[in-house]
Amino acid sequence: MIGAAVGSAIAMTLGTGNPAPWGGWIVAFVSQKPLIYLLASLIGVVVTASMVILLKPTIKKTAPVEKESDDDFDIGDLKVL
């Protein structure tokens, strides 16, 4: 949401607008100053991606633990109900 806020603030500050805001980049050609509209959107994408990369926790991979396989069937383990 921070990236969307940054992109929207840049677009508003630079005076671009989109009369069809539900269309995204498909309707960018009808916006006022379409190149600035796309640039502000891309800056918002970069901010969002940067936040995800910086805030995502790193997970250390550990070697899988091998379990002993107990494939033997022991009749003594059966219980009759």
C-alpha cells in the first residue's frame, strides 16, 4: 500500500489524472500526461518491491533429517477391538 500511496502522490503532484482509474495501464492513453502517469506507477511498483525485499524475513535452509524407516510389521502391535 505504501508503493500505491507514493505513486499516487507523485502522479497528483505532477498534475496527471486518469478519468478511467479502474483500467490501469490499459487506459493510460486517455490520462492527462500519460508518460508521467506511467512513470509514477512504475515508481510505486519499485517502492512496493523494495519494501517486500527489505521486510521479508530470510529463511535458512537446513538439511533434511533422515528418519529411520520402520517397515517391519510386527503382529504384536495389533490390537483387536
